[in-house]
Amino acid sequence: MKIVDKTKDKKEEQWQLGDVLKDNNGTVGLIVQDCMQGYHLINVTDNSIFTDEYDNLADLQTNIRNLWHKVNAKLAIE
């Protein structure tokens, strides 16, 4: 998978299921929903999952928005 970071000025972001996020260290994450309807951020950089689970996207964004920002990305399967 290739991730192209086309980050622009950080604005008021609305995160959605499937969005790609990046932190200040360059770690890339993907917002997913599990079978129990919980929201998680999967670490795409090293294929692991962060342990925090959120009941809704607003809670996820409120808790981690100071560390993560949304990036424009395309999923390329080769």
C-alpha cells in the first residue's frame, strides 16, 4: 500500500470512517469500526491497532485531535 500525504493547512476537520490520519512523528493511521460498533485507529505504519476504543467518531476526534490530523490519501493495492 502506498500512502501519498497531500496535507494542506490544518482546518476544522470532520473525521469519517475510513479517513487516514497522521501524527507529528509520521505515524499513519486509519479510522475503522469493529464488529461491536466501536471505533479504532489502526496503525498503518506497522500494522498494529491502538488499544483505545470509542463509542462514536466525535469522541475519537475529541480525544486525539491534538496529536493527529487528517491527510488526503489514496489506497493503492498492487
